[in-house]
Amino acid sequence: MSSGSSSDAPAASMTAAAPAAVVVEEDPPAAAAATFSEEQEKLVLSAWNAMKGEPAADIALKFFLRIFEIAPAAKQMFSFLRDSGDDVPLESHPKLKAHAVTVFACESATQLRKTGDVKVREATLRRLGATHVKAGVADAHFEVVKTALLDTIKDAVPEMWSPEMKGAWEEAYDQLAAAIKEEMKKAA
């Protein structure tokens, strides 16, 4: 999820910001029961913490490159890629790099809490839903992003990767994606 991103790209479906059970926050915050186990939370946080810092920008770019490897047509969903033609290789495209870092490393929109909930402000979800509808995001796109996310994490922290960690990230992503899809229905 990007906060302040200048593109019209479908940022949230590209999000890797340590998701867990999604709690939509209204103003003031609303409470919800956590469905994300403490063990899953630990696994997600351990990988997330290992990916932060210096290598985060490279990991973020690899995430998007993996998306485009799986689904090359996804490049057309990003105005800054559509408008730039093939003059700049994706690996060195400055707007893609900036967008990737914003999306992949943004912790202000979603944050894992000790209860295993992700706080997502209602206004953020509405914006993400509208952005994704405008970009033409479909359910299949969420699956591509999920695959790219899992591949990226596995490559970034191979020594930590396990079936349990994969399951934790799948659950976290699925819950976040479900919240975004619900907002997309409302925005459509």
C-alpha cells in the first residue's frame, strides 16, 4: 500500500507490508477478533524484519519484476510504465523503483500488532479499492501478486523459509486481499 504514491498503480494488491488479520479502522479505531495465530505473527515478523533496512529496495524491485515475469501484461496497469515505452529497462526504471519501495516497505498503512491484527484505516481501504477498480484489477491479479510475494520472500530469506512461514504469509496476504476486494466491490 502506498501512502503518497504519485502513480495510479494498484498499490495495495502489490503490498507486502507485514499483513495479518485485517481490522478496518474507522475514526476512532474499531476492534476485531484476531484470526492470525501468535506463531504465524512471529513468522511473518521475523521475515519482515530480516527484509527491512538496506536490502529492502532491492527486494521491493525484485517483487515487482517477479510480478511482471509471471504476468507481463501487468505492466500496462501502471501509467508510469505504460507511458515510458521500452526505453528504460524495468530493473533501472526510476519510477518503478520508487513505487516498489513505497509499496513494499510502507508500514504506515498497515502495521502488525501484538494481537495479530492489521490496522487499515477505512479511508485507506476506500482509496485502495477505488484505485484498484480504476486500474482494472481482477481476482486473478491478486493471485499473481500472492505468488510473486511468496517467491520474493522465499528468495530474500531462504534460511528462514519453511512450510509454516509460507502458510503464515499466505494467510496474512489472503486476509489483506479480501479486505481490498471488498472495498473494490463498493467502489465499482
